Amino acid sequence: MQKIARLLLLSILIYSCSNDNKVLVEDSEGNHPNLILTKSAVSEIKTQLGAIPIFDETLALAKEEVDEAIEKGIAVPMPKDMAGGYTHTQHKLNYAHMQKAGVLFQLLGDKKYAVFVRDMLLEYAKIFPTFDTHPEPRSYATGKFFWQCLNDSNWLVYTSQAYDCIYDWLPKDQTAYLNKNLFRPYADFLSVKNPKYFNRVHNHSTWGNVAVGMIGLVMDDEELINRSLYGLEKGNVDLNEKDNDGGFIYDKEGKAGFLANVDSPFSPDGFYTEGPYYQRYAMYPFLIFAEALQNKKPDLKIFDYKEGVLIKAVDALLNLTDADGEFFPLNDGQKGMSYYTSSLVSAVDIAYYYGNQDTRLLSVAKKQGTVQLDATGLKVAQDLKAGKEAPFVKQSMMLSDGSKGDEGGIGILRYNSQDDTMALVYKYAAQGLSHGHYDKLSFSLYENGDEVLQDYGLSRFVNVEQKNGGGYLKENKTYAKHTIAHNTVVQNGVSHYKYDFETGSKNHPEQFVFDASDVNFQIASAKESNAYPGTEMHRTLIMIKDDALGKPFIVDVFNLQSNSKNQYDLPFHYFGQIIATSFDYSVPKSLTTLGDKYGYNHIWNEGSGIANAESIQFTWLNNRRFYTLTSATSKSDEIIFARVGANDPKFNLRKDPSVIIRRNNTQNTTFASIIESHGTYNPVKEVAANAYSSFSKIEVISSDEDYTAIKLLFKKEEEKLLILANKDSNPNTEHNFKLKDKTVNWKGVYYYK
Amino acid sequence: MQKIARLLLLSILIYSCSNDNKVLVEDSEGNHPNLILTKSAVSEIKTQLGAIPIFDETLALAKEEVDEAIEKGIAVPMPKDMAGGYTHTQHKLNYAHMQKAGVLFQLLGDKKYAVFVRDMLLEYAKIFPTFDTHPEPRSYATGKFFWQCLNDSNWLVYTSQAYDCIYDWLPKDQTAYLNKNLFRPYADFLSVKNPKYFNRVHNHSTWGNVAVGMIGLVMDDEELINRSLYGLEKGNVDLNEKDNDGGFIYDKEGKAGFLANVDSPFSPDGFYTEGPYYQRYAMYPFLIFAEALQNKKPDLKIFDYKEGVLIKAVDALLNLTDADGEFFPLNDGQKGMSYYTSSLVSAVDIAYYYGNQDTRLLSVAKKQGTVQLDATGLKVAQDLKAGKEAPFVKQSMMLSDGSKGDEGGIGILRYNSQDDTMALVYKYAAQGLSHGHYDKLSFSLYENGDEVLQDYGLSRFVNVEQKNGGGYLKENKTYAKHTIAHNTVVQNGVSHYKYDFETGSKNHPEQFVFDASDVNFQIASAKESNAYPGTEMHRTLIMIKDDALGKPFIVDVFNLQSNSKNQYDLPFHYFGQIIATSFDYSVPKSLTTLGDKYGYNHIWNEGSGIANAESIQFTWLNNRRFYTLTSATSKSDEIIFARVGANDPKFNLRKDPSVIIRRNNTQNTTFASIIESHGTYNPVKEVAANAYSSFSKIEVISSDEDYTAIKLLFKKEEEKLLILANKDSNPNTEHNFKLKDKTVNWKGVYYYK
């Protein structure tokens, strides 16, 4: 409340003062701004100011921030530091402040903001020619003011907007000077001087393309605009060349430029192959440039491009979040990043304005509490004020991967009850470019905003300078990207595709079935036959809501058909405290690692036991909730209690636990498990409610290439039969299956009764 | 909002229906109820119902709960299970329901509630004589319906209130029957048949005393009342006899009974020697019986007893909580327990009513959102409605320990700013009876509601049946109670007092100084000379708020003067991820324990290094905040990264980390450290703000029996000199101290400039 009061006061001050004391600017005669803010939008916004709360508050905050920066004075230091260091941070602040100052100049009409942008640009123009590149040569594309071209592109994307806002206010000789001495050379630096950076299909290059395109639009420089949209001439390049991240430099088809970056990594459903964390990062350049193109090159119809994929991408991204709005950390993803980030503010506003005014987006904007300071934000603010928002209830959905949507995907199963939400994220997507992880057919599970079974995410402390300058840590490659860091099967201790990027990039799982039409029985199933040549993996994940149980439970059926005998490890990366196990185990006197490569070298073996039964149970407590894994076992299966953290000389890894079911010397087999959230612990009342599983057992009755039959035994003397067709996913096929005492007939991929 | 709406509806239903359809009860002719509810209170409450929101809501919830229980039917099973099991839980539910049903009968006048209590009591009376004790003989005092007398006492304390509410409604032959066949024998069972249970000074016995006293008051049985107040005749008992928890059976002075339990464990400040977790548990019997005594034996003036210690105890307990209201887990304490627990609802209401109507208590009651259903709750509800509450801002305070207040204590230093609160809890208290831990001069640190440097608390999952029936775990004795599980010095790897309970119980630290009068320089200091014979430990903890820094920092000065050379270990039990260290270290290929006893056997050595400098720094990240420990070292000091979890065959322990400064082969020495919370990490903005310490170094200039002089070096080229007088704590003594280049003069125990 206090914050709101302060903002209101600020808002009042802005509108009451701005027409009195300040030197106001006449409407200029040129046609700028025309990039993001337009002359007509500026006029309309000015008539609304003071009556559009969320917009007014955003503007007041921007004013507060920029006024403080002006007060502090301009600082354009010679580049020196890596991410997190002083010069890096200062240059980041500078472009953020300039972009806002440009907006403030236009909307409030106070010349001091234009002066601030101008003076800072002149400083940049002064030092730009005095050095070649940033002194830290740690990137495959070393930047100018930053250690990598990526950050320089950020600078140019934001600064272009500021420049556009003061362009007509500046004397012509000054724009000519800046164009010639700063902006055009900067655009050339990011493109022709860094072709390996500029010509990729990658989020980095998207920023590069957009940087060049935005400044091209401001300067009406058609050459830059075309370079931005279609890339550089490629000549004879090696399509297999890789960057220092291990990713390919060039697109498989050799395409480049902004449109290629829309074409290739986005699936028709709007899923971005690198994963949500990088999609979030890329959304800003994609959408801000689309907005600019729509303003200046409306004939391109960029928002209709690829059947409107840019708008679809915003919806996809919002759906790739947990109940708190945090992105699922698929592939390289830092946990905690959420749709509250500023790039999603822009994305939501732009998607609302240029899409079909999906009023669910308004409720996200309302949570974000801030808008983009342009026509899109104005519209959102007006419609929020008019109370048009609808709730954004995330539903189960399948998001295809691959530019044509035929390279697997992500299946999200959700169950929303009054008090809780459960979300299962099944990853059977493609490699995901250089940020991809080697986890085919893995899944993670969420309850409300909490991780139940986690995807480790990346190993990095973004912008924490002490941790490798805020960059990726060695352990990202040696642990986080490996298969064992995920909830999926590892064969013979080797990661999928032998951890080979080229192999991974050529292959992908195939969706077998996705059907969430029955909210009480939602199923997602996929196959992968290239992760381990000679072995076919087929995993089916089902979210079942049984009337007798308060919450849905998960059935996980993992079939392996191989031409050889193997060791199969199936890990479950839980959190919290072990409460009970159905099997005996022992703990060692000293800890050693589970292996010496493929990530196993980072895992301590904290204890192990033999299943010695046809079904085991493992109960744990986390976040004051009780969970149980019930799993069908071979009697000789080994159960391993594992914990990350070995061979971690800088303590970069989190010490997270997992339980691993290890099946040795086996050719064809089925792992069948039930995962339940069944109880709660209240430490104030000291009451453990439903601390025990509702199941006594899960049994694999039979499993072959055609069918897998499973029995689920409830403690309340009830049992359910689950039969899955493994070959034919046609929902209309009639099946029959002989059990000992009867024949079961059904239509479609599953039987459950 | 939904919940409140539902409650309002329920409230309306209660008051609109209760006078129509139900068989109402005439005012009875006897003098019951007169224990907690009284006839006059009932009359007054009835006139207010419907107009006292928090009371109405509490009553509506009670009605909902009891109606559901009545619907379900009465179940009084033969005792069988331990805590967490069915019969245990059912008997607990029974007394809770009966107590509430009694209140509902009185306040709503619906006979069905009296019938419910009566019928259940008759069931209990039927089975009571049919067996001797509970079948699980795991306690030193096996109970009847429960595995320990403690729970049976709970039953009787609650059930006495229910019985009182229907006493006059029952036919006289039925009360006579119940008195003779259930209540009197039950009271005898808990006292004369279990003298070792009944005659202790211990929270268990308090419950026993109160159970006997409450039912005595209901039955007007003066013998029971006297037995309750003064204990059993002791005869020739062995004062050194111990129970199976390792605690003494009898009070040092041989006193027993309720008044002895007020006299002995409470200090004059209201601190309860077992610690806040058990104080919270004991508050209910203490205060509910005090209320009953005040109602029936007002001449006792129980609330004035020991200068009003029972009311003071409520204030002390509320101050022994973090920003979320959770109790500091000193000694045996389960984390997460808070002042939202029902015993604190009673305590707050009773303290408000019978104390001096401290309006700060109303704001706690408001947060609790519920009241006791009697005159005290009525008063709270009325005064809350009248808007009388004042904020309960916790201040720094010293709480003495020992019945006379001369056995050390707890020093709490707090700093409250607009956004954050910092709380340091310095423990220099006495042993704390059988629930005490061996950590003299230890401390823990909180920021807002989060632990920064933790006290491990107990090792137990209370009421989680799978974990040893919900009882204490072996690791409580082998790890949690040991010194190394706390933030204080361990000499030669041996716990304080050699982990000997008798030695611990005979000794305690002595407060040297506590002065929180200057909010920018708050100091607590204490000495301990018996934990290690021949070694004097003197620790001073200071919370300093420097204008240049946003948050206060802690200076920790730990002096050791010994007659021999020793190894000193000073652990800091942090949480989270290591970000940076000023020293080099290496990590082992396999993990081994730090030792083989005194808790060291449960700790893995995850890595270590040599300080190799006169001051080291250690920065970590937790809860999105950066912390740094800056510590003066000898060059040969070893720094050990430790983690709990070794030799833990049932995974009972949490895998929590610590950093240990180890100083070898040293006689007299001073550990001087700075602990700062200096920065934040925002994963949405990916900004690390103030990720570095504000200090470059801390130096011990000199340290001897008389003075310790320390220099704090800020990075901003400033330094501060801190001199502590070690012998004379008189605030008026004039000191002078010669430095190399000057002489410093000051008055009082410290100099800081």
C-alpha cells in the first residue's frame, strides 16, 4: 500500500509540474519517433496520462530512476570488467536509462531527458573508435563495451529506441555525426565484423539481428535493415563449425538473419527449441523488433509471419511456467526466472495489442504490475482499468518442437483443484541447440509453485561475478547437461547420444500419444530410439485423478527394448528428507562417487540396498508434504541414495539428492512407478496427515512390443488394471488382451479400470 | 476471503437456528461450569454472540469440527499405537472434541453436545478398569490410553473442562459413577501410581500436576487439588535418579507439584529453562490451570505468584520468536513451531485478561485469528473489535535463566528497519533440564523470518510415526545435543561439560554485560569456565549499525584463556551455496567423517584449506541474500567445509553445512569475526547487488585477560577500533589503553570509534 501511495504521489507530481516549470519541447517536424513509440501514440498517451493507473505508475518509476541517474551524472567507462563487474554493470545501466529517458522526453516533454541521452551518446561516440574490442577475450564473439557481442547487441537494441526518441530534436549535423561515428560502425561491428555471431540461428544472433535492424530503422538505412532480416552473405561456410559453447555456428539449412531466427527455432506452436529460459530472453528482441517492423514496414506483416508464431510464442511461454509464474528450467535454465521479467512485460503487452486481445493476458499484466511505455502498454492499462481481464488458467497442452513441429515436443499435464495445482512436464523435445541438455524422455513434477521431482537446470550463477564472472560453470558441462541429472533412464552409465552434440542435433524423440481430453486420465507418451543405438525407449506418463484420493497421482511406465543386456538407471530427483523405505539398505562409512564420467563423477553414493521384492516404496517429506514413489522392481534391483556434490572443487553444484533404481544385466524391461503427493505435515499443530501412501503395490503383469499391462493395488483393497498399447496410437483401434482369467477389450491406446 | 465468508455464513446459521429447532437447556441449578468457563462468563458471552467477529468465527469452526465428529460417531478404541498411530490419534481427537463440545453446549445450549461428551466419557469409564497400562512400554512413565502419562495428562486437562461444562447437566448418580470409576482413579494413576512422573520439575510433570488439579477442581476434591499444587509426599528419594531421557527425576531442592514447577524452571523474567519449544508446550497447562485456580481459588492469587511470572512468561515467549513468530529452537526445539499454536492462543488471551491488558498482545491475537472460547477470549475479541491493538514490535532484551535469575540467560539483540529485521540470539543459559543441549556461549542469527546461522534444533519428526513413532531419534543424542551442532567453540573435539548431564546441570555461564541501550551498538557478553576445566571462554557479540552500511553487522569476539594447549574449533552453521573464499582449499576424492565421537562422527569433511593469512573471508548465498564471514586467523588455521549426514543409517539428519575455523595447538587465543548480510540476488532481474563484503579485514591487535583490541577495516578506506574490557563490566569504570601511537581513554566496557 505504501508503495502505491508513493507512486500515486509521484504520478500527481509529474502531471502537475510538467507543464509549469520545465522547458517544453515543440512538436518536431521530422517523422521520429516511429520505432516503438510513434508520434500518434505519444499524442494519445499524453491525453490519457493521470488516468491510466498501471501506466502512470510505470512512468513514475521510470522517472524516479532516470532522475536519479541524471542526478548522479553520466559515466561511460572504458570497458574492462566481465559480467557483474563495474564497467559491465555501468554500460547496462546506461542503455536502460537512455531507453527510459527517451520515453520520458517524449511523454513528459522535458528537454533534460533528451540532453541526458545526447550527452551520453556523445561520450560513447567519443570512445568507440579508440579501441578495438573489449579486453577480455573470453567469448567466441568478443564485444566492444561488453565482453561479448551479445551484450553490445542489448545495448544497441535499447539505445536505438532512445535515439529514435531524440532523433528529430537533435540538430542534423549531430545525428549525422552519431550515425557515422557510432551507430553505423557499431552495427557493422556486430554483423560484418562478427559473421559467426551474426549469422547463427541462436538467441545471441537474434539480438544481433535486431540490434542492427533497429538502428537501421532509426537511420532509415535499408542496407542494415536487409542485413538484419536476411543475414550476411555467407559465401562458402562450413555448416559443421561450432562455437566455444559447443553449438553449431550455422543453421542446418544455412539460413540466417531475423526471419531465419523466427523460422527455425520456433515450432508452429510457438515453442522455442532452446527452452523457456532462453525463449524468455529472446522474446524481447523478437517482439520489440516485430513492433518496430509493424510500425515502419507494415507491409511485411511480421505478426502474421509463420501463421502468427510470434504471438503464439508468448502464449506458449506463459504456459511453460509453474504456479508462481517461474519458467520450467528445461535445458539451460536458471531457476527463479519468471514471467515477471521485463522482457515478458513487453511480450505480454505486444501480444495483447497485436494479437487478438486475449483478455487472459491482462491478468498476467496485472500481476506484473507494470507495462511497456508505448501504445501497447497504453492499451493494456486502459483495458485493465476497464476491468476486462480474464484469469490465465494454465491447461494441459502439448507444444511441438522443430520448425515444422515434427521433432517431438513438450507435454504438460496439469490438474487444478481449488487449493492445489499439479503440473507434470514431459520433455521429449529436440536437442535445443547449444543450450540443450541430454535428457530424452525426462520429466519433472510440480506441486503449486514447488518442485517435487526436479530438473537440475543449469550450473551457473548469472551475473554473480565471483562465480566465473557470472558465466557458465564447468559443472554445467560435466554435470547439469548430463542425462543422470534428469529424471530419465541412463543405460550403462552413458549419457544419451553419448553426450555428442552432433548426434543429439540430428535426432529427437517421437511423440506417441498426447491426450489430456479426460481431466481424470491425462496421458503423454513418446519414444526415443537413437539415444542408445539398439535400444528403444518408450515412456508413458499418466496423471490420474481417482475419486478416492484427494490429489492426482502419476503413473510412469518406462519400456526398454534392447538388442543387448544393459544396466539401466532410473533416477528420481526428489527434495527433502527420507521418511521411510520398504526395503533395507546400508550406508557407507565413507562416501565415494557413483562413477567417473557422464556426470556420475559428481554424485556421492550415500547408501544403497537391494529391492528384494516385486515392488518397493520410498516416502519423503518436503515443503511440509509427504510423497511416495511406489515402483515395480526386479528382486535384484539395486536402490541407490545419491547426492550431487562430488568433484566440485569450487562448490558450484547444489547438494541435491536423488533415489536411483538400478536394474542390472537386463535386455527388455519395464519400469513402472506411481508418484503420489499424499499427505501434509503441520509443524504448528504437529500433525502428520495422510503420511502413508494410498497404494500397497504396483505390478507389471506383462510387457512386450505390443502391450504393457500393469496392476495398481490400492491399500483399500481395490485394484486397477492399466493396459497400454505400445505400437498403435490410433484412438479408434479396437484392442483385446488376454489376461489369465479373462479377455479385455477396449478402443484406443489405453485401458484403465 | 472465501474462508471468512463461509465462517460468516456459519455464524449466521448458528445464531439463527440455535433458538428454533434444538432442545435447549435450562439454566442448571449447580455451580458448574466454574473452571474455565464460568456461569457469569457464559451469560455475558451469550449476549455478545454474533457481534464479536473473531470469537464468532472461532466458535463456528469449533461447531463445524464437533458436528462432524458427532456425525462420525464415538470411537474409544483400546489403546495400541504409538504417537502418529490410529489409537493415539483417536484419543487425542476425542479430548479435543470433548473440550470443544463442552463449550458449545454451554454457549449454544444444544443438548446434543452434552450427550456427546457424556456418551464418550461413559465409554472411557467402561474400558478404563479393564487394563493396566498402554501395551507399549517405551516411556519411563507408561500411560493408560497413550504410551506415556504425558499424553494421558493432556487428555485429563482437556476433558476436565468438558466434564465441568456438563457436570450440572448430568444426573448426580452419573457424576458419582464417573468420578469413582474414571476420574479419581485416573488422577491417582497419574500421581500416586507414577510418582517419578508426577513429582518432577519438568514440563511433563506440569501437565500431570495440572491434570490432577483440574479434575480435582471440577470434583471439588481438595486432596487432589493439594496433591496437584504441592506434589506427592516424597519420602526418601534419590535426588540423583534419572529418567530414560537422561534428565533428573527430582528437583535439586526436592520440591514438587504445580507451584514447584512455577518456582523452579521459570526465571524471574519468565524464561523457562527448557527453552521456548517446551515453554510453548507447557504454557497451556500453566495458564489454563492458573485461570481455573483464579476462578475457583482466587485467594491463591496465582497470577501474582513469583511477582507475576506467569504473565511475564507469555511476554518472554513471544519475544523468543523470529519475524514469522517461530520459536528459536534452543535446546530440544522443533523448527516451525510458532505462536500460532493453540497453546499460545490461550496464553495470549489469558495474559491479556489477567495481566494488565497489554494491547500489543491484541495484535498477536489478531494474527492468530482465533481466541479461547471463554471470558478471556471474549475480552480479546471485544477489544480487537474496538481497534485497541498496538503493534508487537520485538525489542532487544535479556532474559535471565535460573529460578532466581542468576544462572546466565538468553540475550536477544535486534535491529528493526523498515524492510528488514535482524535478530541475534545469544545463549548463555543453564543446562535446561533433560531437553538441554551442550552449547554454552552459542548464538544463532536471523534475518526477517530466515535462519542465517542456525541452531540445529532437535532431531525428531514429532508425530511422524514412520520416524521412531514420532519420538526422539537416536541422532538427537549423538548429534543434535552436541556442541559441534551449534555455533560455539569446541575444545579438543569434546562437547561442553564432556557431554555429562550432571556436570552441565551444576554449572552455567555468567553474564558479563548486556547493553542494548544504544540501538547502533548493542552488546551481549558472557563467560563460561566450567565447560572445559582449565579453560575460560568469554564471548562478546555486538550488533553494530554503521551509517555507511544498509544493514547492521555482527562482531563476534571469542576469547579463550587456558592452562594448556588445545585444538579449538569454531563452527558457523550457515545455509546455502558457497560463493567465494579468500583462501585456497581442496576437496577430497572421497568423504570421511571429521571424527568419531561427540557429534563429529556425523559430519563429513567436504574440503579444507589453510588460512595462510591474518584474516579470511567466506561469502555465501542463501535465500537470495549474500552473506560474508570475515575472520581474524592465525596463518596456520585450518578452514573446514563440513556437512552433517555421516553415520546416519536412517537418514534422520538434515544434510546441513557449516564452515569450521580450526586453531591447533594453541593456549590463549581470540577468534574475532564479522558477520554481514550485505547483498541480494534477484533471479528475475538477474542482478547481484552488493555481492561483496564491505570489509577488507578484521585484526586482533592484542588480547589478554584485561583487554581485547580489534581493528575493523572497511573497504572504503575507513577503519574502526574496538576495545573490550574483559574483567570489569562496570559501565562507570574509566579505562585507558596504550596503542602503538596513542593512548585511548573511555568509560565503560567498550570503546568503538
